[in-house]
Amino acid sequence: RKGTGKTTLLGQLSKKFSADKNTIVLTIKNPQYSNLQQFLTALAGPFKTIKVPSGIDDNKFQEAFNTFFHKQCLQEKKKVLLLIDNGQTLPDFCLQALNTLYDHHTDCRRMLQTVICGEPSLQKKIKSISEVNSHVVFTIPLKSFSFKESKELIRFHLERAAANPDSPP
């Protein structure tokens, strides 16, 4: 639902976990990918650029990516926290790609943690893909902020943005 603090929540998670030198935080704010290779290349971004051979099919690319991702996490001794905002716009093939990655190796569940925030339609989408739904640990439906909560949130952001925190605009 709009106005529930999803983006703010992801921002706070990013801030908190970015301080951990063993964690790579990857934030995707508007996940409108047109193909699998585009999505997986974005996931590989924190490590290095992937050069995609022309003519490679999605299955081979997914296989190569899964191996690459696993090796990179092991070599660099890093975990990846993937934060996705507006998850309702995430194409099904992206959810299935994450599922395939989690199935690649048991370590992948430990190396990649994913938080997806979105409108209620996201939950319906995930539930409709049973193999993806089986990897969901928990969901939390957020309720819209009350007027008072909205006011406090706006005040909080104004204080953070103010040049002088003691006298926000």
C-alpha cells in the first residue's frame, strides 16, 4: 500500500547493513527489466561487469551466473543483501532467477538475502509461483500511516535534511 514506509524501511536497512564491511548492499528501486540477462547483470554489478557472449540462451546464462555469483561470494568472503523496492513491477522471470540461484547451492541461501517491498499484488504474484513461494521466509503486510504517523515521518525527514537540525524548515 502507498504510504506505509516501504521505501523508508529499505533505506534504513541499506544504511544499517552498508556499515558491515562483509556485506554488499545492492538496492534496486524500479525493477523493470526487459530480459533475464539484464537482471542478472545488475545483480553481478557489485562484483564486476559480466561480458555476455552473443547468442547465449537464458538457461546457460543463468547457470553461468549462479556459478559466478557463488564463487565471487566465497572469494571475497561477502554476503549480498538485495533490497528491491516497487517489487510488484518485478517481472516473473526475475523471481524465478532468484529461485534458481537459491537452488544452485545451499550456501547461496546464506550468501544472498533478499528483501522485496511492494504493493499487495506482489504477494499474490509470489504465491502464484509455488517454487518461489517456497523460499519466502516471511511476509509482513504494512498498514498505511495514520495522519499523526505521516506527520512524524515528514518531521523526521525534514530534520534529517535541515542544515541546522535544531531548526528544521
